[in-house]
Amino acid sequence: MTQAHGADAAGVRVSAEGVPSWLEPVAALVRAVRPEQLSRFLPPDGEGRPSAVLILFGEGEQGPDLLLIERSAALRSHAGQPSFPGGALDPEDGDPEGEGPLRAALREAEEETGLDPAGVQVFGVLPRLYIPVSGFVVTPVMGWWRAPSPVSAVDPAETARVFRVPVADLTDPANRATLVHPSGFRGPAFLVDGALVWGFTAGLIDKILHYAGWERPWDTERVVPLGAA
């Protein structure tokens, strides 16, 4: 695996040094946020499969953005759902309590989108969270795409598409709603780039926007059913 900015023989180094000024509120929240502020689902002791996602901020033609993928409809878990790049830790990633999640997030992002990990600066790591429906214990790895590389779906059997969503679209009240799942689950949702972003991914985006001070007032009573996009 190509190592990220700041990496040496010991592995991937986490550093917020040199991130752009607009990203500093996110770097600050990473240092201060508590797990219970991000989700009510926290990892059970000794349970769950270690995994990681890469929350990658870049700067595209329309300003600051986030890299998302749309999972293949053929997958058994979270089929067809927009998400951050990521997946389960492999043995070669190393210790789940150490650098394993960092390596896994970069490796999975490279495998799913074709990005060059050498252009990614890991500037923080959020507390581990839990996804009850799949049993994953997820470490969100925060990245700054200081040297963007071309991205696209590497394996259509796993990834339907790769897209960059402007932060301005995510903060636009017109693109926000509360999703209602047939199971009764309710949570934040974003209708962006022809996709309905919901579940774990939307929940994290919602919290990041809130604690970074980027959130704009939106109609929480606006409800969309699953499959609206």
C-alpha cells in the first residue's frame, strides 16, 4: 500500500498540519468530539467486526467536497447504498487498536475508487462507532485530499459509482430531509447528485456539519421514504 502524507517506515502518521483554513473546524471537532455525540450506537465490549471508512475532504471545481461511493446493488450488505469508501480490516492492516483502521481506510479507498493514497493526508480519527445491522465496529478516518487523483468505480461488482459531493450541497436546506425506513428507523438524509444518502453515512455527515458549525437551519419535518432518489 502506498503510504499517506506524513507516513514513514513505522506507518501512517496522523497530522493536521497544513490543512486548509476552511477545514480547521473539522480538525478541531475531531480533537474534541465524544462518541456519544456522534451516535447512540457504540461498540459492545468484545463484539463486532473491526472496520474503517475514509471521510475524505477535497477541493473540487465547486469548492470543498466529500468523496462518496455508491455500493453495488448486488452486494449482500448495504446494497445500493451511498457510503464513504471503506470496509473490514484485513490481517495485513495490523492492530485494530493501532494503525490498522488507518491502513484499512486507505487500502479500501484505493481498491474501491482507484485514488492514490499518497495524495491523502490523514488529519484525524473519530471515535469508533457501531452499525448494529451489520455488526461492524467502524473507525472513521478523516482525510484531506491534498493531491487529488482520478477516481472511478474499480470493480462494478462492488462499487456502482464514485462521486464527489460539494459541501455546499450538503449544507443546502433544500437537499436535507428526515428519512423513514420501513423498519421504523428515522434519521437524517441528503438528496444530492441523484443519490439518497442515509443511514450511518448520513448520520456522520450530519454530525460533522453540526459540530463544525457548517449546518444551516433545515426542515426536520420534511420526510422522505427510502428509495426517494
